Amino acid sequence: MKILVCISKAPDTTTKIAFTDNNTKFAADGVQWIINPYDEWYALVRAIELKEKDPSTIIHLVTVGEADAEPVIRKALALGGDEAIRVNAGSGDSYYIASQIAAIAGQGAYDLIFTGKETIDYNGSSIGGMVSELLNLPYVSLAIKFELNGASAVITREIEGGEEVCEVGLPVVVSCQKGMAEARIPNMRGIMAARTKPLKVVEPAAVDSLTSIVSFELPPAKAGVKLVPADNPAELVRLLHEEAKAF
Amino acid sequence: MSVLIFIDQSEGHIKKASLEALSYGTEIAGKSGIAAEGIILGNVSEDIAALGKYGVKKIYHVDNAALNHFDAQVFTNAIAEVVQRSGAKVIVFSNNVDGKSVAPRLSVKLKAGLVSGAVALPDTSNGFIVKKTVFSGKAFANIALNADIKIIALNPNSFSVNTGGEGSAEVVKTDVKVEEAKVKVTSVNKVKGEVPLSEADIVVSGGRGLKGPENWGMIEELAKLLGAATACSRPVADTHWRPHHEHVGQTGLAIAPNLYIAIGISGAIQHLAGVNRSKIIVVINKDPEAPFFKAADYGIVGDAFEVVPRLIEEIKKVKGVA
Ligand SMILES: Cc1cc2nc3c(=O)[nH]c(=O)nc-3n(C[C@H](O)[C@H](O)[C@H](O)COP(=O)(O)OP(=O)(O)OC[C@H]3O[C@@H](n4cnc5c(N)ncnc54)[C@H](O)[C@@H]3O)c2cc1C
Ligand SMILES: Nc1ncnc2c1ncn2[C@@H]1O[C@H](COP(=O)(O)O)[C@@H](O)[C@H]1O
């Protein structure tokens, strides 16, 4: 079994969001970078669990990013995984990133390709679907459970108002979310081992982006909360009903 | 040339999010003076022609039982064939579960630019620019779609359904090649009788301030009274007080209801990331310093165990329920 896990770096979840250069760039100065939570907690950890069950499993990590993505990919290696590949590319849209991942995946004969459900900065939820189309593979998105059953996978995925269980032959691309695995933290042995695990840097394939970011904006500030005294819930109901027309 | 809108259905019923997509796509078409057309896959039990009231003129219906279950690859190929026939240059999806799987695939297949999580109509005064949410609702980005074909996946609850259109749509039974699905659906488990959280207009949500699962009776009663879905903060789901599918926030579901009522939730930044697109936020918390009040429109500083039962009584009065 060979698994490719797509890892992206993301600003820590408590980061204050601000922009520079006339609102065209994210203010990245001083930002703490983490592994995108969905990639870490669900995609990577589930891959590690599969390896723990079957030690012959090989896990590769891929990230598309510049050298500043290396601490994050090292941390991912410390959690588990055998080697990492960084595609040395700066900015590009989802199509560009997916094309780079597909190029790596196409060379590796992977049985499984895991992505996170979405990046917490761009919120594209598109890379997994794009990679699957580029490789002409089936795609199961928003997976909350994943089990292997011989040469197929049994996957539970989210649907509106419930869940759906499906079975699909390998190879398959899966986007992962909560439920797939329990979060864990790297231990000292993993951190030491990660230092000597291979981290290959490859140059990007020539691909053109199909979209570009023109500018960012912050939502308008809220007018401020209207507080209603605790002993007068009737007033809250009146405001919601008559002023906000919320029900 | 046309705007093609994907109409998503489940078990023969058209999803509410698709009505928003229809209204949105129709408005784009109207502004550019081109036709708005729909596409619907699988057997449908509802009156498809009646969707004309959302402004769409023509609907391609691939009435094939093999499409009753979702497979992203099969759906993508079927839609691509219809795109070709209709000559669509703009394709609209809802950014819901199915849309998130198909729109990216289709964009690769058609070499189309994709913007997912759109929240506003495209600005075509200088190119084709669509606003989307980024940083989990904490900001927006304006994205230029530079390819010939453009795909927009519209965030649920960000565009109002418009029933101003007239008459019925022409339903065109359409045959496309439908290959065998590689993904076989073996069971579907829907929570019966509840409003799905992702589609709910009103959401009542509880946090650790409620002390334990045994205290959710009043949350459920309030939700039922308002026709609302119930949600919770992450620690509440993690400790199994509530099922996982109720968890909203950065790592859970992101929702954008009209009204979000947060009870006993502190309002951590990761929680806000999943609910900050709600139109109106009401916070009930006994701590006046709780960060949630900064993001709220209305609030009560008080003990939930006293406030919520009284709130229920007051709503009953307004609703005329005994
Ligand atoms: C990477 C990361 C991702 C995360 N993702 C999420 C996420 O997706 N969703 C999420 O919710 N959290 C998430 N968290 C956790 C988040 O940081 C908070 O810990 C969590 O939201 C707190 O939940 P809470 O408000 O229910 O509990 P608490 O923070 O314990 O707050 C309880 C609140 O209840 C109030 N209270 C107590 N008693 C009463 C009473 N009787 N009446 C009224 N009010 C009362 C208290 O004043 C307090 O404000 C994430 C954290 C990290 C690090
Ligand atoms: N730069 C990147 N390098 C590697 N994987 C990525 C990158 N960006 C996104 N991904 C993967 O694709 C998933 C979905 O990302 P997105 O479509 O941007 O929301 C993420 O959770 C990652 O698993």
C-alpha cells in the first residue's frame, strides 16, 4: 500500500487576518504557520493509522510551496510518514497546485491520495477534486471514516443531513475531515527521526493558473451588540421578531 | 451562449441550495442578456418545469436512474456533455457537498476557471471578478476568472431565492453517455425529521456552558419551536455530549443561517470561523466578557438555565403556541 498525503501550510487558527500592499497580500509577517488542520488531524493521521495496521505501507507527503513550508513539512514527518516531496513553487491557483500534485502522484503509483477537506486560508475545497480529474481517478470527498477492504476502500462521507457509505476500488482520491482519525502530537522519537527522513525538492511543472486574486477585503465591522436585560427576554423576542425579522 | 446552472437533487427532491444557485445564475444571465438554463441529473419526483419561476427558461433533464446516486466522475462527464451542447460559458453550482466534488473536476475537464465559496454576483465591469470567502469567513477575496469558461460555486445561504420569474421552464429530456460509477453507494443514513444544519435558516447552538448532555432538552425545545437545526461547539462534540455532525467552527461545519443563537458558548476565534457568516447572531452567556458578544447583534448576559426557559415561553406567546 502506497499513500500520498497532501500537506499545505496554513496560518495558525488564532491569527489576526490583515492585508498589505493595498489589500492585495496577506500580512504574513509574524504569522505562526501550522499544518492545515484537516491535512494533519485527519488525512495524515489516518494514513499513519493505516501504516500502523500494515507496516509495509509507505507514506509520502507532498507540499507545493517555497522553502518557508519546510518547518511545516518536517513537523508532518515527525508525526509519521516516510518521505516528503516539496514542489518548489510560489503562488499559483488551485489548478496550478493540483497540477503539481498530480505530476508527483503520476510518478508514484499510489493506491491512495489523501487531501484535507479544505485549506483554512483559501477555503477552496477543490484540490482533491482537481487532482482526481487530472489523474482520471474516482474521488470521494468529505470522508469521515475510511477502512480498507482488500483492493477497495469503504468510505463514509458527509451528505446534507446525514452520511453515506460507499465502496470504491483503489486507487482513489479522498478528501478527509473530522471523524477520520483522532488528533495526536509528535513524540520525541518522531521528531528525531524526522530530521533524517528524506525531503526531496523538485521544480514545478510549467502550468498556467486559470484564476488570480485581485484583492482582499475584511467584512464590515458589526454595529455592536444590543444587550437586553436578563429579566426581560420578551424584549429580545420582540427585537428578533419585529426589528431583525429573524422569525 | 448561456449560463448553465446545476440543479442538485437528493432522493428526487431539489435542494434548497439549488434554488439559490438558480436565482443567482438567472441574474447573471439577465445582466449579460443571455439565456439561463438548468441541468438536472437522475430521476426527480418534483415538477421540474415549475422551476421556471426562478427565471430559468430551459432545463436539460438527464432522467437516468444510474444518476440517482452521486459519483463525482460520472456526474462531471454527464455535465460536461451538456455544457458542450448548450455552449455555456458560465456554469453555476451550489458550493454544497455535491458541488464541492463536481465543480473542481469539471473545471479541470473544461480548463475553466473556478471560484468556490462565492458570495456575490460577478463584477464584469473589468474582466470577470467574483467575491468569495477566505480565512474561514474572516475575510473575502476578489478572484479574477481568466479562462474562457467560468465556474462559480455559490456558498449556501449567501444569495436570496428569487421567485420573480414567470411561467414554466421548457424541460428537455437529454441523453448523455453515463458510464458505470466506480464509487458504489452501499447505504444512506439521513437524520429523519430534523432540519439539516447546512440548510437551516435558524440554528440554535449550545456550548460547554450547558454543563452536560442532560441539559439539551431546552435547546431542542427552542430549536423545535423556531423550526431550527441544533449545533454545538467542538468540545461538546468531542466529549460526545452531542453528535459530531452538529459541530460547527473552523474544524467542523461552516454555516451561514439567518439567525444563529449561541448559548453557553464563549466565542473562541475557531468557533466564530464557522458561524461568522450568519446574518444575525444572538448570544446568551453569563459572562459579560465572553468574546462572543463582540461578534453578536443581540445578547443577554445571564444564566442560560434561567434565560432559555423564559425565552421559550415568550416565543410561544409570539407564535401563538400554547
Ligand atoms: C486548531 C483548533 C481548531 C478548533 N476548531 C474549533 C471548532 O471548529 N469549533 C469550536 O467550537 N471550537 C474549536 N476549537 C476550540 C475553541 O478554541 C474553543 O476551545 C471552544 O470553541 C470552546 O467551546 P465552548 O465555548 O463551548 O466552551 P468554553 O470556552 O468553556 O465556554 C463556555 C462558555 O459558557 C459560558 N457559561 C458557563 N455557564 C453558563 C451558564 N449557566 N449560562 C450561560 N453561559 C454560561 C461561559 O461564560 C463560557 O463563555 C478549536 C481549537 C483549535 C486550537
Ligand atoms: N500548496 C499545497 N500543497 C499540497 N497540498 C495542498 C496545497 N494546497 C492545498 N492542498 C491540499 O488540498 C486540500 C484542499 O485545499 P483547497 O482546495 O485549497 O481548500 C488541502 O487540505 C490539502 O490537503
